[in-house]
Amino acid sequence: MASNGGIIGKENVASKVLSQSARTTTFTSDGNLTAQPLSTTVTYVVVAGGGGSSTGAGGAGGFRTGPVALGPPGSEYAVVVGGGGASAVEAAHATNGEDSSFAAAPGTITSAGGGGGAGNAPGGVGPITEGGDGGSGGGGAGTSNTRGPPGTYGTGGSGNTPSTSPAQGSDGGNDARGDHPSIGFGATGGGGGASAVGTNAGPDADLATSAGNGGNGSPSPISPATYAGGGAGAADTRNSSTVVGTAGSGGGGRAGGGVGTPPNAYHPKNGEAGGTNTGGGAGGAAYDSGSGTAAAGGSGIVEILEAALSDQSRANGIWTMNDVYEYELADEWPT
């Protein structure tokens, strides 16, 4: 064997080019990423599980994307993909989605599960009627049986919780009680999405002519997909003139639409689950007389993009110690 600058090994061939192709790795469940030898940074998309619904819609799972540095070649990086939150019956609060994460070299990147949709509470608003906080907030719901005082409503949950920059999601929308003399039926708020808030039912707290829309999701910079849309708010089963909300793009579930199944409704009563591996929030279930069945939030997803790269080898005799170690470790030492 020839001597190469103090390293005993194979004779180097000048101007040898080491290269790698672009590679996208998509995780729909937990796993580990082993990066290619030349990858020192990657682009990631980390989407958490969406919130489940009750009468209020589920908020979308947190959506985070950007570049991040990696460690030495051959290292493994743990990936966790969060599940969607569970549904709840009318008088209970739905469950938040689960977090998703990518354990990159500088620190773990975590997206928070979407907030669960609120439920109806007899006699007034309270914790049950408030949408859950999370990556995006769940939609607010109202009171059932005895209505609360005029001007009161269930509030949507706060998105971007915990706070990240850029924001990982948006707030959920508020409920409307529907105590107007001619339209005495309520409607629930839409779940927040990655790029837009869930809208309020309304047009105001005391007049429900339409349920809230789910906030739209965000497009992935890695794949053609859009992720993390909020669930649609539900309309009352007793009133065909109260229009159901529209689900957010990116996996948000449609809602129960009430009597006559207004446009965009999934079912006269039942809510629709968030899309699998989209982080979408579930659509709300129609409520009051003949309540519908709520649904689970959509599971999350993680995408990792490694760029196409090339690396020009050194001429004979001037390989660095790091080069030798890295290329030998990757079994790419020039012949």
C-alpha cells in the first residue's frame, strides 16, 4: 500500500467525485432516519396529529418546516409520528392530537398535537365549551338545554401552543348560541389550520346562520401534499337553514349538517375524521336533538429531504484525517 500524507491506505486517484442523489424519506409511523454520507443539513416537515371532535371541530396538528443541521455521517435520528386525538360525546371535550418530532443534531423539532373540539354544556359556558389549545386550536361549542346569558359563547382554543417561530398553527373559532327569535339553533366554531384561523359561527354570538369553517393547511415544500387543515364546525340537527362549515384544506374533516344536510356536510348528524397522515382536525358532530357521532383527528406525518450533493476528492497525498474517516466509514474511500 502507498503512503498518503501519513495515512496508510489505498492509492488515491486525483479528482475522484463522490456524489449522492436527492432523497425524500417519508414517515407515516415512528422510525429512524439514517442520512446519506454527504448530508450535513436536511429540510424537514413535521406534522402532529389533529384534534378529535365533539360538537366543536378539532384543530389541526402543528405544522413545522425548515432546514436543520445533522451530525456525523452514519448517525441515526429518531422520528415520532403522532396519532390523532379521540372523539367525545356531545357533553364532553374531545382529546388533543399527539405530538410529532424529529430528533436532529442541534435539538429535537417538535410539532404539538391539535386541540380537541369543545362539547356542549348545560346551562352556560365553561371549560367543556372551550376548544383545546394546541398546534392549532379546537373549535368552540355552546350550551345545551338552558342557554346561557345573551352574548356568551364557547371560545375556540389557542393555536401555536407552545409558541414557535414561525407559528406552527392558528386559533380555533367561537361558537354561536343561536338565540335569535327566528333562528333559535346553535352552530359550532371551526378548528384552526396551519395557515389560517378557524372562523367563528355566526354572524355573531347570538345569531347562528352558519357554522365556522376550518382553517386551511399549509403546502409541503418537499411533496405535492397540503397538511394540517382544521375541521369544519357543525350545524344544529333541528334547523336546515343553518349552514354547516367548510373543512380546511389539508385533511380537515367535514361536519354534521343538521336537517336537510346543507352543502359541504359529511352527514346529517355525524362528523368526519381528519385525513390519515395529514394532521387534519376532525369535523364536528351535529348537536341538540338527535346528536351525531363525532370523529377522531388525522394522524401526523414527517418528511425529510436530503439534497443532491457532490464532493471533489483531494489530490494524492493531501487527504485530511476527517475525509479519510468519513469516506472509510461510508465505504467510499477512493480506489
